[in-house]
Amino acid sequence: MSNSHLSHPTPKKYVQIAIVLGVLTAIEVALYYTEEIVGSFTAPLLVTLAIGKFVIVVGWFMHLRFENKTVNRFFTGGMILALILFAIVMFERASANYF
Amino acid sequence: MSTAHAYPHEDTGVETRKLGMWVFLSTEILFFGTLITTFMIFKGKDFPGIKLTDVYDIPFTSISSFVLLMSSLTMVLAHNALESDDQEKTRVWLLATAMLGAVFLAGQIYEFTEFYHKGFELDTNIFSSSFYVLTGFHGLHVFIGVVLLLSLWGIGQRQNGLTLESGMNLEFVALYWHFVDIVWIVLFTVVYLI
């Protein structure tokens, strides 16, 4: 269903979103410096934070959550294809190292 | 308050130029997806020569990342101002976005220069090549974005105002700029932090 009837956020809301993005970036940098404490959770946490920031910018700043379904499909399609490519190559790399 | 527009006269319900912009961005995802994948193949492997971890400066790059992130805020505020037909604010936010982009670019040039002085060069090894190609292409995209922003600002000054309906559309430039930002969100994590 199209979300084109939804209103775009107000400037105040955009500033709040930017503050959230700034805080997430600060957490990322803090995680980098506390890797010895956080241990093996560091990389998954960093990836999760990056995905969170990505979704916020695409959804609110690029207004994808307010856009037509067709637009969503094109963008998501590109993302899925890129992730499939990445997964295949990483699988090949891991296999080559294993054997 | 502004709302997103539906275009019932188009079969897709989306303005064709706008749909074209999203299709273009979709191809750009694949372009950067390929470069990131190539970089990840070589990341973590042992190559002769100085390593990236020996030369990079996380506090500096973190500030650059923050600057680019905030440029997305000024960009969306420019778009919002234009939707409210506030031409003065639109121009101010456009110029602020271009300036923040230029600061990011200056930071990248400084960073590359420092890396070269420390011996991490384009031809040091295949990993360094993949690093410079990946971050260099992102920098090129930022540069193109800054040129587009300054062009829009100039058009706004000369023509006494911008519109969302015709000409070089601020909305499409904004989409491009935010895309450049999301690519950096991924690169900052993949290249520098992990």
C-alpha cells in the first residue's frame, strides 16, 4: 500500500533525527575503543548500528517510508542484489580459505 | 505541512523523473556493493607493506563522518524550506550543505596525503588499491554532489527562486546527497571500525 498520504516530518523532527544519528555515531566510535571489553560482540554491534543509521537516513531523510511502493521495490531490489553478490563472494572466499 | 505527492497521471503513480532517480540510485548501490565486496575480499589478509590500521586516524575520520551526517540534516532542511516556498532559507541550507560537503572532501584529501606520506600508497599492495578505489569513488561522488548543490544555489540566486516542479530539481539532488551519506555510513563501519 502506498504511504504517499503520510506527512513529511517537521524541521524539529529532522533535528531530533540528526541528534539520534550523531549519538549512534558516537556509540560506534566508543565501541571501536572498547573492543577489548566488548570482545566478539563488537563487529555485530557495529554492523547493527550502521544498519540502524542507514535505515533512518533512507526512511526519514530520503522519505522512502513516505514513498510509493514502486520506489520502495526498486531501492530494496538494488539492496538485495548487492547483498546476494556480497554473500556469494564472501562464501567463495571462506571456502577457498577452508580448502 | 507538506505531504509527498502521488502522480495518478503516471501508470506507476510516481513522477517518471523521480522514479528514474531511484532506479539510478539502485544501480549505484550495485556499483558500491561491488567495490565494498572487492575491498572485503582483501581486508584482513596479510600483504607486504604498511597496513591501513597503522596509518588511519579514527578521531579525525569520526569527525569527518559526523560532518557528512550533519550535511544530510542541512539538505533535508533545504528541501523542507523549498516545500514551504521559503527561498531564502532554501539557499542558506543549500550553501551550508555544500560547505559541509567541501569540509568532508578537504578532510579526505588531507587523510589521503597523510597516508601517502606514511607509505600507504595506491600501489603498495592490492588491499591499498581496493581502499583508494572504494573511498576515492565515494569522494568523487561527494565532489559531484557539491558541484550540483552549488549549481542549484547559483540557479536559485540568478532566477530569483527554485521550484520543485521544473528544471534542475532540488529533490533529486537531495536524494543523491543522502545516498552519498548512506554509502559513507557503510564505509565508515566496514573500512575503519571493523
